[in-house]
Amino acid sequence: MVDPFAVSACSDAASQEVRTRMPSANAVAVTKTDPSSAGDNRVSVSGEGTFAGVAGPSQTFTFQCTYDVKARTTSGVTVLL
């Protein structure tokens, strides 16, 4: 069973990373997630999303994140724009 908070926490972390790296990004949305067990009390979440720039069409990104079920924290957030 995958912790229900893992997808939400990793999606939020990935969205924040997009906003940090692309300050002009708006309408950041995670559109697909794929959670899986990553061993002792950890969940790996990979996914895809979109964001819009100030004067351009929507762009896509992919992400990877690990969620620690006990600590309720994310780590290893990687976003490819």
C-alpha cells in the first residue's frame, strides 16, 4: 500500500521546484503520477506535468521524488524541464 500523502507531497515539491527554476511559470500542474514502494518506509513517485510561461505555449516537465513515510518528508526531488 502506497502512503496517500506521498503523491501529494511529491507533486507539491515538484511544482515548487518548477516555480523556483522558472519564476515566470504559472498554472503549474502535475498531470500524471506513478508511485511505487522504494523500500523501508519510502515511496518513489515519478510523474509529469505542465506549466505556462508568460508569453509562450504550455511546456512539459517530468519529475522524480522520494517520500519518507515515517518522517513525512520529501527528498531527491529532480525536475527535468
